[in-house]
Amino acid sequence: MASPEIEDGPDGPLTGHPQALRPLTGELIAAVAAHRGYAVVEEPDGALVGRWERNLIWFHRRGAAGELLQVRTVVARHFGIEHVPELHVFCNMWNHDRLWPKAYVHVADDGSAQICGEVTTDLERGVTPHQLDRLVDCGVTTGCQLAAAVDELTGGTLR
């Protein structure tokens, strides 16, 4: 977003005083993503998901009142189960050197392993569209950085 003074019409989710806190809603997340030019679709559970290159990034509302924003990256590259110890080392180094996203290894039922990353923010008191834009951008940008670093690892395949 070029500035915090964004609007999308008299009844849109971005309308109102630019510094007024508003509750985190799926509609607000979708409006901020659309304003940024991100193509996302709504999942049946209400989460939004988009594709950045081959990687998927989800925007979840978590917490009892949906007050937590979680931006979760699932890196496209898959690894065999024998690479899990190396992937743990990679994630530990990533988490040591960077604040975002938190990286971890996910092992699927078929025995393949992937790296995932998460940026989670508590927005219990509300959020402005400009703040949400920054959080969405942080989640997407750092998720893509994680995916690029994983792409440099050997032993993985793309599905």
C-alpha cells in the first residue's frame, strides 16, 4: 500500500479513518491482499490461500475470537523421510538467524517431508488496514525468502 489512507468505496472493509483499529476479519484480510495485488481464494474453513511461484501461503484467523493472524507458507519442495534430520538442522539455523517466519518440518502421512514457515501476530485490540498490509507483506515476503532458501537444498523434489 502506498499510504495508510486507502479506501475502497463507502461500504468496503478498508473504508473509515485510516488510523482506526478494526477487528481482524477475513473480509479485511482479503481486501488488503487484493489492494496489494495478491490473488487469494477462500477455503471452506474461511482461510485464504494464494500461490507464490510453486509455494502456497495461507492466511488464517486463529484464537477464540479469530484475533490471531497467522500467515503460513508451505514450501513446494518435498524431501524423503531420510532427509528429516538435515531439515531440522536447516530450520534450527533459519530460526536462529531470522525472526520470521518460524520454520519447521512437516512430515506427511506418505513419508514425504516439507518445510513450512509461520508468522503469527496477536491482533486482539484490532488492526488498521495499513498495519495489516505490513503484516501480510511480512508474511509473504519472508515466506518467499524461506522457500528460496529451501530450493537451494539438495535432495528434494517438486510435486
